[in-house]
Amino acid sequence: MEFCDECGGMLVSEKKDGKSFMKCRSCGEKQDVEGEEMKVTEEKEEDPMDRLNVSSEEDQETTRPTTDKECPSCSSNKDDEKEHEWWMEQTRSSDEPPTRFYECTECGNVHKEYD
């Protein structure tokens, strides 16, 4: 981490017209980078939808707990309970309860419940 010679503020790297330099966040003073190797990178933000995959090959290799529950897809009446595998994921903010996912072992339908 580098600091400004003028005001002591933190310097951040910038690149303009193919030239790299350090710029003070406080006063805007620019300082050349001499003899130092500097690499400016841009990090890609993670897509939140990538974390919400409800079924993957990884999940299918693990053993999940099961429960008997009515399947909204293949049950004909409320007394017709099927075996479901279930798991929980934190899909909302941390102060909210986790979401419980159920996958019917007969038809493969995945549905979720919020507490």
C-alpha cells in the first residue's frame, strides 16, 4: 500500500492511455510508477444466480436426508405422500431463516419452502 507524499492519503493504481500511475484518493495528486512492476486487474463480480442452483451433479453424489411429503407435481391427493430428499440453503439475507428445498425421488420435481 502506498501513501501520498503531499497529504498522506492512500494511493490507488490507475491506468490511462496505456500508462500506469498512482493517484491519491484525497487530494488527487498523481505519482509516477518508476522501476516498479505494477499490475492492474479487474475482478469480475460473482453472479448471485450462480449460487442458487438447486440441483447439481455435486448434490446428486452426496447423500441427503429424506422425508415423506406431498409432491405438488405427482401426488393426486393429500394422503398420497412421496419420499423427498431435502436440503437447506441461505438464499436470503443472514437474518432470515434458510430456504428448505425438497426433491421428489419419483418424479424429480424440486420445490421450496420458506419458514
